[in-house]
Amino acid sequence: MVNSRANLWALKELGVERVISPCAVGSLQEEFRPGQIVILDQFIDLTKKREYTFYDGARTMHVSTADPFCSELREVFVKEAKRHKVPHHKEGTYVCIEGPRFSTRAESRMFKAFADVIGMTLCPEAQLARELEMCYLSLAMITDYDVWAERPVDVGMILKTMAENMDRIKLLLTSSIPRIPELRKRCECPRALESAGA
Ligand SMILES: [Zn+2]
């Protein structure tokens, strides 16, 4: 029920050029462990009933999402994660499901075949940012293994992992943000609409 169009439009109106979006995810792979941060490079959108575009009127735009996250922001954050030894994956695919329910065991096993982490919030935020020519980065904090792992859910563990994750995310944000160049010269995000048609 998140109104992603309103949120991103408000940021654009305020003159925001770059969006860094931390989120909590479940893991679909053994080696993507709770407590690690994934600097995502791909997503698969399996949501069903959201508002996906600002161009639903007379004008139609087809932005490229081949590489849906800002290349320059990814580079800065990967470098800082390495420098501060933050447990992380420099790449990862996020499958976005509609929710609000969690996956069935069969769904979870299927998602495991083509994605690394799972959540409900990334889409369509990332593509809407692209339509507004804003840079967008997602930092996915792994809180637990999804249901495929057949491990009992331990709420205490999840809360502990989330608290540790928050400290790591804060460290990553405070060290990376000052290292982002002021002008956006090295990524394609500011020109996303140039080849998008109409
Ligand atoms: Zn960018």
C-alpha cells in the first residue's frame, strides 16, 4: 500500500538527485547470511497491483532498467563496505513479491532458483526513480532465511540481527555519503529519459 509515486515525486520536487534506500530482506541462498548487507545489482518484479509509472497519460515512456541501480553509487558503497569490513555481497538479485503474506514453501524454492534475496518493497520504487532521472541505490539487510531453509523462525534472533544491521548500515551511510561526487557525471541516471521514447 506504499504510495511510491507520491514519495518519489516529493523527493524530486525537493530537488533530490540521489536516493539511497535501505530495506530488510529474507535470504534465498545459504551463503547470503543474516547480518550481511547486499548492494543489489538486479531485481525481478513479481508484484501484481501497484502503480508502475508516472507516464500513464497521453505520453508513454519506456525507460531502460537493464541495470536498475546507479553504477556510481554502487561503486562508492562497495568500496566503503570493503574498507570498513562490513559483511556484504557486492552483487545480488532481489525478487519483489506482492505480499503482505510471506511465501509458501513451493514459492520460496522456486524463487531460490533465480534470486538471492526476497522482499516486498523495492518495486516499483526503483523504476519510478529512474523515470524521474534520479540515481537510486538499494542496500538490502538480510534479517533471516526465507521459508525454503525450513528453519524455525526465532523472533529474538531476527531482532538481534536487525539491531546489528542498523549499526552496519549507519556506518556504511556515514562513510560513503561524503565520498559521493557532487556532480553526477559518471552514471547514466540523469539521462534516463533521453532514449525512452515519445
Ligand atoms: Zn546515477
